[in-house]
Amino acid sequence: MLKTLYMSWARSGLSAIALLLFLPLAAACGAGEAEVAESASGRTVNTSGTESESKTGSSKSGAQRGGASSDSSAKDAASKPSGLYASHSLDLNGGSNCGGVCWSELYFVDDTHVVTELPEGGVDDLDCSSGECATYRAEGGKLELSSGETYSLAVKSNGDLTLDGEDYIRYKPLARLELDGTYRASGYAGGATGGRGVEDVYVFRADGTFTNRNWTGVASDGSENGGDGTGTSTTIAGGSEASGAYSVSGYTLNLTYEDGKRERKMFFASGQDYDFLRIGSGDYVLEEPIAPYQNVLVEEGMADKEVFKERTPNFKESLGGIELELVGYQWANLTIKEAYQKNFSDFEDSGAVELTLKYTIANRSGQTVDLDALNNTMELSGGLNASLQETTAFRPKTDGRLKPGARAERLAVFLFPADLFDEIDSMSLTIGNMRSAGGRDLFEGNRIEFSVFD
């Protein structure tokens, strides 16, 4: 029986994909001419396949889709499967224990050997002589596996495949693939007042470098209204980050880390714009670039910002007739423009990482609130224990008075030296000194606190 595996999607609305991999040994040898596939959004991806495949003149829509390039290859395609085929099987009710989507996988090593369980590190180093492979026969319109399963088999004229009446699109292995984007795999389990989330992110760049970030977090709603009443909305459990160089060869992603460590992972790319990747046993979806919050750094063109992380917790806390909601926050790498570098001398050696938080204030106190009196502090713990004050000069100019019954949106900006950023284990935003226009402290000396994920 074909192996079924669990996968989770980082966003809804995408087709789930089941895999069947058929690869004669010769198909993994030799690089051909490079193809260039340009996406509808203008993002360009360079690929190259085997020599026979590179001569097919594949268009954008067929950049990873194979086809017969000569009479002999057409005859081979008509008689037996060759290359990579993909279909999908949904398990929305959980009856197949796939967690939403089922994967079926086969890798045809040569004309007689097949693997039904793909190794995490890829298929390039398979050794069928050591018992890692099963055997198969593909003839007479049937696919027979040594495990006893038999399927009706038909190879279409365009190279696609039909197994037991189900259609599979043919995809080819890739080489010298240049990726440029952020790919995320994530999952969450929990209830109304909290739960556990996991996330793994690869940022691939066209220059052949990458960054991998992952975290596991425990979230809770700390509000008194519907939450657990602790006053703390989220708590980070742990995370890590590493960078290096990458390359793609066939169905293998090669990773070389900055510390010299090397790693190989099973790799598969799908979609016209390569908007889905399978890396190892994880499933990663391409994210659209994140538009940065419009603080003074952006509005006045002081720096270029690359947002590499965004959270939208939407946690609420209330105190003294004031309701605060932490809507979201963004982490960004800053490149200070030359004309402004003298104003950022503290970050000259290591560079700067910016954290911008978006929050709303709803005034139900019956008094006008002086927003300019607010005091926002970031409490840091771990290798770096410190209190960091908001850089008020970078938040957008807004009306400093909030009348009773009104609501206002605010941004809080914090800057971190890039070389110290990794030393922070956890952090929390505290908001205090909520005063009326007449000077009364509506919080009565207390502060509202939100924990901030990594």
C-alpha cells in the first residue's frame, strides 16, 4: 500500500498534494540548459533539468513539468512512468488519520527498483543493494509492486499519469533553482483561552543564501474578560535561527550552514511560481512580502526595511476604563540610508533590528486621555536582561487627546543592536502612565503587560 503522510498548510485555499515519484536512474544525471520561468507577479525563477528535459522548451506553466522530447522518449513515456507525478487526497474529517491531507509516495530508482518511503535526507544516496528498495513491474497497463499491490496504469501523451483512474501531473527534478522568498510551515492546537503553536520558516535569497527560523510557543489569553485572568497574553517556549548557503540538485536541497555543518533534505517544488515546497517531511507555503508598518523611518525614507516576521495576536487587556488591544507587531532588518547614518551611530558596527508594535486604545473612562503621556517599555530577559524604552521620535504623529468613547491606533517602535538580538530569550511590552488630560493616573500606578513572541 502506498505510504500516507501527514502535512499541514500555513494558509487556506491551496490544493493539498499527494506525491508519486518515478525517477529512472539516468534522469538524475547531467545538467542541461537553464530555463527561466517568470511568474505573473514578476518574480523570476531560474531552473535547469536533465539534458533531454531542457530541450523540450518548457514554458512557465511547464517549468517543472516534463514531456517527450524525441520519438524514443515518447515511446518510453507510453510504456512506463518516468519522473515525478503529483495528485492530492483530502482527509477533512480525519477518517484516514492524515490530519487533513494524505500523501502517497513512490520513487522509481531504475527499471526494477522502487522506494515507498522517501528518506528525510533525499533519494540521491539510496542503496538498493542493501535492502532499501522494493521491486516493481510496469507493463500491460498495470503497475505491480512486490508488496502485492496492483494498479491500473496509463501514461498520457503529455506525460501525465493515471493510476486507478486518478490523474497525476508529471514534474521533473530541478537543478540550480534560485528561490527568492519566505516559505512558512506552521501548526496550532488549542482552545479559546490558549494553545501551542509551532512554526518553521525558510527565507531563500536569489544569491544562494538562506535563513531558517523556528519556534515553539505557548499562547494564552490573559484578559479578565474571557481569558484566564493572569494578565499575560502570550509566553514563548523556545526558538532558534541559523543561516548559510543552499543549492538544489534533483530532488535534494543541500544546506551548508555558517558553522560548517552540512545537511541534505528531500525536496519538491510545486506551482507555476514555486509557491509550495516540500522540505524533508515539512510542507512550506510561499508568503507574500509583508508591507511594513508606516512609522517615521518609512515615511521619511530614513531606512530600507526588510520585514522578516509578523505576528497578529489581537490580545486585549482592560484597566481603569481603558481597553488596550495588541493588534500586531513586526520584526524588520534595517539598512540605514547614508544621509541618516550619523543619527544611528550606536548601530554602526552591528546594524539594527526594529520591532514595531501596533495597538489600539479604547477610552471608556469618561475622561479625555493624554496619549502623549504614555510610557511604553520593553522588558527583556535571557542573555540580555534590560528595560528598553520606546523610541518615541519614530512613531507617527497623531492627536495627543483621546475623548471619552473614542478609539485610537498607535505604533510603538523599539530598536535593537543586531548582534545582541539573538541573546534575547523572551520579552514583554508594558504600557503605563495612562493619564487623563487633567493629570490623573487612570491606571493608579499599575501597568498593562503583553508578552511578545520571539
